[in-house]
Amino acid sequence: MKNKLKYEKSLYLIRHAENPVYWQAWNEETINLAKKENKPIFLSIGYSSCHWCRVMEKESFEDNNTADILNEKFIPVKMDKDEFPDVDKEYQFYIQSTGEDGGWPLSVFLTPDKEPFFAGTYFPKEKSHGRPAFKDVLNNISDIYTNKYNEVEKVIKTRNDFISSFYKTTPSLIPEDKIAAYRKNEYMKIFDPLFFGFREGPKFPYISSMNYLVENYHDDDYALFLNNTADKICTMGLCDHIFGGFFRYTVDRMWQIPHFEKMLSDNSLVASFLLTMYENTRNRLYLYTAQKAVDFILYNSMRSDYGFLDSLDADSLNSNGDYEEGYYYKVTDRDFTVLNEKELKNFPTEAGVNNGVLYLKHNEYIKAAALDVSLKKIAERINSVKTAPQADNKVISGHNFLFCTTLLNLYSATNEEYYFEQALSLYHKLSHLLTYKGKVYRGLYAIEDEINKSIKANAGNDDNNFMDKFIINHRVLSDHVYFLETSLKFYELTQEENFLLTAKAVVAEIENEFVKDGIPHLDIYHRVKDTFDDDKPNPIGLYLYLTVKHSYELEFIANEKLIELAQDRTARFPTGHATMIRALEILGR
């Protein structure tokens, strides 16, 4: 074996091409190699903007001793989660079913038949903070696989039995007239009474749940929670007040210190939520913050000729030339030297700094907007002395459709034609490059130098398929559902028949390719069935919601088996299935 990642196009995989680990890509050739060698697969899943992925690479995957163990005893496979989100979801569910938290990097040990039997996330090079040393984990797993394979078989059987049991539907014991009160009670349990948002730990926006609650804004308890949470999102560390946009989450309960990566999908969903809040409250701070996030996406390094890139790295180069999390975004006293005396006077009153992170001391639109000139000066200074975080090189179709929908929501809120034109341009671009008769391909690699070379090499040729080698030729449910959502939003705004015909074609494709026994799966092989909302609305839940909401226009009736599954999931795990609840409430169930 040798490291084969130099042949890949994903930025995340290419970064590992010089590791001493003999990384293989995730494909049938690799699976067959594992079967031939009768070795377990070590599958490492991550993505380009992941901080802890970079840490584990530096500590372990660049270490020759660790590489020797991996190369001798395993088939090491490196996967970009955004190329295979269905595979990532399958193994994230596995680690969570063992009682551990999921996340990235995800480290999974598989049999050659792709059955997981042990998983973790980040493992340190040496034992620390209650985590075992990675080399010890590797040696122990190899010993079990080689000498105690019956234990591996027990784990696999337990997992498969659990999955079968987990998805069995049972009649709900909650009376119909009590279901609304039950759902509210379950949500009230996870509200943070002091700092708002959900739960008393790191603060993720959980936009799927926010979208459900905002549809019930007439409820005073929900309205109070939503207003206070939206204020935190707009004023504290989740929001990048200097450059615009939103970070992934905050590591603390108080919304102060962000995890600094920025994702296209997060920015799209948080902005859309704030726009819905603006519709309910007319609070211009929400509109202002959402618009600033959208403009950030439109005009920064995430933009490409082929759509918007998926993320910006959490790490950036510091003054020593080393990668440091959040270095680019943290302000220092020197950054304020560009302000004049009047601007400096405003800052202690209107804004503050905590551990280098700027936050607002108010929740008023007029005061926030008054800081714009000062913040622009600070941003220009930072750009002149620091290296900006690197953008990923992938355009993911579904995440771009999410942003397209956000552009349409912003157009609806502001009536500014510019945002509609941007949405229409993006929609046509994505439709041309990544869809075909209802099929939606995962995305493409926006490697502009290579694409330009291909354009020159193919100039004058009749062959128009030279772009095919840049397409991520994989299909998952989420991209189709987000395409459906955007097409229906365009139809709602324009009443143009072409958008509705496209939506109907997508529904037909989903029913033909992804549905088995009445239930949509995340993949066309019907291997992965996951219904929980996470950082994005669950595609199975969203498909049900959209087809129920637009049943008349689509001339489509949702499958009763899917509705029964939604009733079961929302009764057993209501706060994890907000999108399904939204669908059921339309149906009056």
C-alpha cells in the first residue's frame, strides 16, 4: 500500500496526502483490499474546516510510529464527511448508540463488510484528560480483531438488533388532546432559563427547533424564549460583528466564546430564522444581522464561479506561521488604533471584548448600525496584517440550495430585487451543473485553476463533459429535499409553472430512488434511515413537511407509513424531531 490521497480532489483529503499513513479513499477498491488482506478498516472522517481534525493529524497522522501501526495492522481510510454524508450519518449514529458523543474527527473501526465495532472521536497521541493514547487504542483493537473476533461479532449483532428495535413503531400512549401540551412540556425542559438557547452547556443554534417554535410564536412562553435567544444570537459571540456571518456554536453556556469555523449551511439557516423572527416582531436588529450574514456570504472568499464554497477554516496562520484556532477573528488593542477619538468613545458603551471576541452590549438596531463604519475600519486593519482562514474547495449542492432559499427569504423581507436576482442566478447555475431530471448530484470541486485548464484544453471540442471530473458523483436525500424546498419557494413567489414542474420531478425521483417500504432513506442503497434533526433539518422530516404543506400543488399525498413513523418518533423523542412535528401539526396530528 501507499498513500493514495494525492489523486483526490477534496481539500481535506489532499491535506493528508503527505502523511506517512497509507491513506486510502472510500471506494469499492479499498473495501475489496480489506477483504483480501482480512484486516479491519480504520475510517477517519472529517472535513477541511475542522479544528480537532487538524490537531489529530499533527499529533498522530504525521507521527511515523503511529503510521507504522496503522499501515501494518489496518486498512487506513480517510473520508471527507461532506462527500459521503450518508456514511458519516450511519457511523455517527453508531457511536451515539454506544453512549458516546459524536463529532469530528470521527474514528471508526470496521470489518471488511463495513460493520462498525468500535468508535471514538479525537484520540490524543498520549493518554490525557481521561482519553486513551491513540497508539494504545490501535494495538488493543488489532488484538481483539485478530485474537478475539467473537467479541467483534457480539458487538455487530448487538448493534443490528438495536437498530431493528430502535425503528419499530409502537402506538403512542399520549391522548390526542394532550399531545400539544406534551410537546410544549418537553421543550420547556430543555430551555436554558438564564442564558436562553437550549440546555445548559455549549450553545448550538438548533435552528430546526427554533423554526418549530417560531411557527407557534403566539404562545407567550415560546415568544419570550425566542426573543431572548434571537437577541443572544445577534449580540454575542455566535455572531461575527466585524466581518459578518455566524460561527458554528459557542463553547460556553453564555454565548461568549465561539468555535470559529463558519459553514454555509449554518449561515443560511440562522439568517432565515432571524428573518422569520423579524416577520413576527419587526425588530430591525434581526433583519440587520441576517442581511449582514447574507452579504458576508455573497462577498467573501466563500464565493466561486460555480456556487458558494462550503466552509471557512476554524484555524488560521498566526504570527509564528502556525495554525491557531480563531487567530484571525480575535481583536487586540492594536486593532482599535485605526479609530478616531469619537469612534473610540462609542466602543466601551456599545461593544466590548472578551478573550479577543467582540460582542455588543445592547440589542438595538440603531446602535448596532452606528458601529458599522468603525467595524469596517477594524476589519480592514485585520485583513492587512493577518492571513484569512482558508475556504473549502467544495460546492455542496444542498447547502447552496439552503442559501438560495435564504436569499429568497431576504427578498421577501426587504423587497430588494437584488437578492431575488442573486437567488435566481444561483438556482440556474446549480440546476445546470448539478441536477438532471430530478436527480441532484452532491456537488463539485471548485478548483478554478484546474477547471480553467480543462476549459482551454477542451476549447473547440464537441465534448461538453469535461466538467464531469469535477462533479462529486454521489447522491443523497438531503440535496434533493433542499432543491425541492427552493423550487417550491420560487413557485410560491412567482407562480411560474417551471418551478412547480421541477419540484414534481424531484418528488418523483425521491419516491423512485430513496423510498423503500414507504420510508425515505438518506441514501439510494436504503442503508441509512435517520430521522433526527441536527445542525440542519432532517431531510426525511423536511420531505414530509414539504409534501404535506404543498400537497395540493404537488398533487401528492404523503405515505401513511411515513406519517406513522413521524408520530412514533415525535412521541418518543419530541425535541429531536421538530421538523416532523411541524409536518404533523399541519395534518392536525
